[in-house]
Amino acid sequence: MGRRPARTGSGHLPAYGRLLLDVLRGDPALSIRGDEAEEAWRVLEPVLSAWERDLVPLEEYPAGSAGPAPRLAMPELRQDLLHEGIIMPTES
């Protein structure tokens, strides 16, 4: 028995569905290599950890707005981000 492709009903997939379908079909332009994923997590994990420990506030702002106030959007003005090792620990 041969396999038939799954049908989506209307023939239209949302953007994320198209992305997943293309990845499953083997389009390498739509995914990242394992070493890229590991590097992304290496950078992101300290940030997530700092948020979890309330070392750095997770700023919120209304959906559809221009984003955080300029004072909050400029890291050089954020005293809570300027302490060495809080976000990205120095390598030993």
C-alpha cells in the first residue's frame, strides 16, 4: 500500500504549516545546524536563568505598541545590565 500525502482541507496551509512541511521535505534553508542550535542555547540560557532568578527584569509592553520606553530599550542606560557576569558570565 502506497502512502498518500495528508490533506489539509482547503489546500491552504498557514505560514508555520508551510515551514514545517518544507523542513520535512528536506529544505535545509529553513532550519539550523545542530552546532548553531547549541550556540543559540549557550547564549540564551544565561538570560533565561537571570530572568528566573529576578536578576534582570523581564520588561513587558502592550502588544502593537512601539516597544519598551527608550530608557529600557537601550542596554547602555540599564544599570541592572551593566554588572559583569549577570547576563553573560565571563569564561574562565
